[in-house]
Amino acid sequence: MCCAYIAQHFYKYIFSYVLRTKNFLTFIIFHSKIILSIKEETKGDLTMNIMIFDTETTSLDKPFCYNVGYIIADAETGALVLSRDFVCEQVWHNPMLFTTAYYADKRDIYVKAMRQRKTKMDKFGYICQQMIRDIKNFDVHSAYAYNSSFDEKVFNFNCDWFKCNNPFDNLPIYDIRGYAHHFICDDDFKKWCEEHKAFSDSGNYSTTAENVYRYISGYTDFVEEHTALADSEIETEILLTALENGATIGTEYKAFRTIARPQKKTFTVKKNNEIVFTDECDTIRYMKTTNTIILKG
């Protein structure tokens, strides 16, 4: 029977004995041996804490950030360690700037969250300092975001603008979309997209966080809230699902905007403004050397 088990289940009996006999030397010796044994048993048993984060901004070109949300979780167990949500004071109190935001109509959501103390308003510099402390205190090894290149751009832009330390200067960031593409978006996902008409504007299979979460959760009517913490929560579920399916934490998997979907297109040949040939095909290829058009599909 391991010492950690003994400590957990019999410690109170040892302490009771010490109180009755006043033999505190025995207690000190026993306590020291137990602590040393536990440390030896758990040596190398480190948590693999990761950060999943999201941002909401006023625009794409000059992405002033008005909302930052993040989750710290144990990648091995999926256990939630910490979650925080912030509204950026500088943008919130600039009505002309905030009303340009894509989701400015969600202002009431933030007001309600702040009243309930679920969201805290602070300056962007403080938000970054809090993230840096959390990364250090919870021994975070890596960070993750869906379409991470944009969120990385947001922090680079705002940290430069507000002259503050960037919490990701020494922390690698990985794109959750890449994890989804390689470990979730399989043939069954494509069938699901066909069934639920989950296509991009170009007609390919849509791999937005909203659609991937709909697929893994079975909640087909789910609508992404587009607030930082709420989006971080569904992105955490996507990442953990990918890990369960065999993904390796701290690995960069190539992400794509969409997954190609075979589509029939109509090919028409006209002569003297009259249609002489028409047919459906998947692709069209023109061979210049032989003046040949190849229809596939």
C-alpha cells in the first residue's frame, strides 16, 4: 500500500494518537517520512496545463480588443483549472470606436455579465499582467486558439498600442483549427455537413468553430455567442475532443479555411451564340499544347 494512500486515509488517526499521548516527536518523524514518500512517488507527475483563449475586436485591420477570455485546463485530464473574462476599459469607454465592432449589439451581454461579476472591466495592460501571472502561477506550457493567427495579431497590435508586455512573448500558440482538421473533420464529419448543409460560401465543407462544435456535441442548433469566454469554452471542447482522438499536445497541425467538397459545375460550349454542348462535371482542364478540354466527373 503506497504512502500517499496511507497519508490520505490514516493521517487523522495518527494525529489523534499524538494528541492523546502528547508524543509530538513521533508526529514530526511520521509527518516528515510521509511527505518525503509522497514527493518521491509523484516525482515527474506534472500537470500539463494549457491556455485556451479568444478575443473580440472592433475590426480586422486595426483590431482594438474589447473582450479577452481564457481558460486554463489540464490537457491530460480535461479538468478546468481557471477561467477569466475581461472587458477592455479603453475601448469600452470609447463609444465611437466600440460601435464599429462587429458585435457591438452584444453590449447588453457584457453589461449583464459585469453586473453579475462574471466579467471584469480593466485596462488592457492589467489584463495582460493578469494573464502573465496566471501563466506563471499555473505552469502553463502552451496556448491555443481557433484561427490563432488572428488572436496572435490582436495581442501584438494592442500590446504595441498600449505599450504593455505581451503574455505570449515566451509562450507558443497553436491553432485549434488544425487539430480539428486532422482529428475531427473526417468522412463522418463530411456526411454530417452534407446532412446539415454546413457549407462555406464557396460550397466547401465549413470548419468554423461553430460547425465543428455542433458536430461533436450533437447540438445542431447551437449558435456561437461571439463573446471571448463563451467561445473559449467551445474551443476547449473541440481541442479536448481532438486530443481524445489521438492528437498530441504542443504540436502544430496545418489548418485550412475549408475542406474541399466535390461539386458538379455546368460546362457549356457556344458557337455563333448557340449552345452546341453542355454537361456537368467536377473539374475542367485545358491542355494548351493540344487545344483539348478535359471534363472530369
